[in-house]
Amino acid sequence: MKEMTKQVFEGLKVADFSWNAVGPIMGSYLAKHGATVVKVESWHRPDAMRGTPPFKDLIPEPDRAANYPWLNTGKYGIALNMAKPKAVGVARQLAAWADVILDSFIPGTMKKWGLDYEEVRKFNPRVVMLSTCNQGQTGPHSHRPGFGTQLTALSGIIHLTGWPDRWPDFPFAAHTDFVAMRFGLSTLLAALDYRERTGKGQYLDLSQYEASLHLLSPAILDYNVNGRVAMRMGNRSPYAAPHGAFPCHGDDEWCAIAVSNDDEWQAFCRAMGEPDWTKDSRFATALGRKQNEDEVETLVSAWTASRSPEQVMEILQCAGVSAGVVQSGQDMNNDPQTEARGSYTYIEHPVLGVHRYTYPSFRLSKTPSQMRRGHCLGEHTEYVFTRILGMPDDEFTALLQEGVFE
């Protein structure tokens, strides 16, 4: 029998009060690598992702939301109605058990329940608590509620998305969620290392807005140094030409191409077979190509249009020019690279049926991640409180009858 490898976070106990994406993804990474993560929800206020489509069979019910399970892989799910006074005491038992507490409420919510860091550390001094919200725990805008969609606008990303002669456009999904999560998880790991060395916990205040500003660092620096405000450029770049997605043979088929300097331009011309137009002196330098970018794009498009995006990519990559197929969701689903790396796995879910989950994009050679399905709402309430926390059966039953576990 193959010996089971101990996971990196085996033995780590996490009380996850967070919702939507940032906090839940952090908790899911810990769970995938061995931590015992308990996700706190309520039937009266489920995680907002349970109300986000797509839904199985188009039926909008909490356990039919397709996105929720992969955001909460491997967790134990409990229902706890914090509107009930006795639920606060139960939540404090969970906080006393935890090594890590995650929350993503508006500042002051955990304090209202007596679950803020200063209170919890009195009975759990080693706890590491991470609070993640839109704009942090302090400052004049800290209590403004919202989601990553608003932060994508506030951080300037939407201002730069789209074409210069049109209104700002909204990029797919809330970009800030997937940036802030990485800052939060890295910081959390540093805090756990500190706790391991010193025996002391600490409080982490993650502003998703501030984390997202790192995406715009060049634009912010350019304004600070040169007073220049970055504007929408479509698919173009101030540092490369041609630079964009070019039409290829087929229905809505495209290939992205980026030529960053004159050497790459010469390689690009050779890869295309050096048609006569490439010898035009106006295109010989990067500055000249930027000044005549509309014409360059038209000529490049005429070359790509007769070839498949895969052909364009292969020809240019072999010549040392950056190029990549613009893939659709269907393309990504059938990508041979992700298939070869085992990027996905399929696990039976009691409501969704066989459901696909994504492995972490990194691989730990000695302690690879382990996947368990996402939970249904309140699925593990009894198990967590009676088996993990050791609550007597009669106490659990009494609290259940009073509506605490709803």
C-alpha cells in the first residue's frame, strides 16, 4: 500500500467566515493542502456566490450554483444563524478552536459579535486573523460595502479597458478578487511562519483596493513622474507595434501578436515571407510603425486572415515572435496542455452530479494537493460541532431546535 504523504497544512484549523471569492479561495488553497477548514454560512444569509449563475438545470437554488464548489473545495460547511444570540457563543467556540480566522465582512461586523481580533486573542492568543474587505479596516471609505466589480472600477482598470473613442468597458470578472487573494495568502503564510517561530498570533488587514493597485503600477508611476494620465488603447501597447489580436481563417478565430523591437520586426517579416510591403521604410523602426499603426495592422491582418490561428502562432513562435491563439471557453476546455498536466479533476457532487474542479496551477512535488468536492449548505453542521468541536449531542439538539443552525 502506498504511504500517504503528510500535507503541508495538515493539522492547521481554519474558521472561514469569508464569502464571495477572495477569502474563500484562500481557505480553499489551505484545504487543498491538508488544513481542516470550516466554512460558516447561514440559510438566512448564504454566501453570495450561491446566488450567482450558472445554475444546474437553470434552477436558482443555493446548492445548484456551479461556481461555489470550486471556490470552496475541500471545506466542511456549516450553517450558523448569527442573528440568534446563542449562535454567537457557538461561533466563539469555533474561534477558540481555530488557528486561523478568515472574514470578509464590513469592518465592525466581527466586533459586533465579539469575534474581533482583540477579543478573540484573549481566549486564543495564538490565533492569526485575516480580515479582507474592499478598502481595509480603517480610513474614511472603510465602511463602504461592495464587490470586486466596483473595485475594478475604483482601481482604474475599467478606465483603461476599451477603445479611446468609446466609453470604458468592463473586463470579464472582478480582476481585483484574483489579485488580492494572492497578496492575502502570501501574507497569511508569513504570519503562520512567524507564529511557528514565536508562538504569537497576529492580525492581518487586507485592503483589496490597495492590493489591486499593483496592477496599475506603471500607469501610477508614469503619472507621478511625468504627469501623464494613461488612457484606453484597445489592444495596442505604447511599447510594441504591431500589438493586438488579428483575424484568422475561420469563424471568429484570432491570434494575438506582439512585436516589441526592431529585431523582432525583422524576424516577423521573415516569418511572413518578406512581402513587399514589409520593405516600406515607414515600418523600419518601432517609432515609424507606431506612427503608421493603422496601416500596419491592416497589412498584418491580410496575412493572418488566410491562416488558422494555430498556424500563425506556430510560424511566429518558431521565428521568436510572441504570438498566441485567442482561445474560447470551449478551446480551453479541450486544451491538450492542461489535459497533459492534469489541471482538472471530476468529482461527484450530491446535487450538481459529476462536477469539474481546478487543481492549483502550482505543483508541490513532495506534498501535492488533494481534492475533495465542495460542500452543500450546512452539510457538515452536526459533524463539525459534535465530532470536531466535541459538543454534547443533547446540547447540539437543543440548539438545533432553537434555530441556531439555520
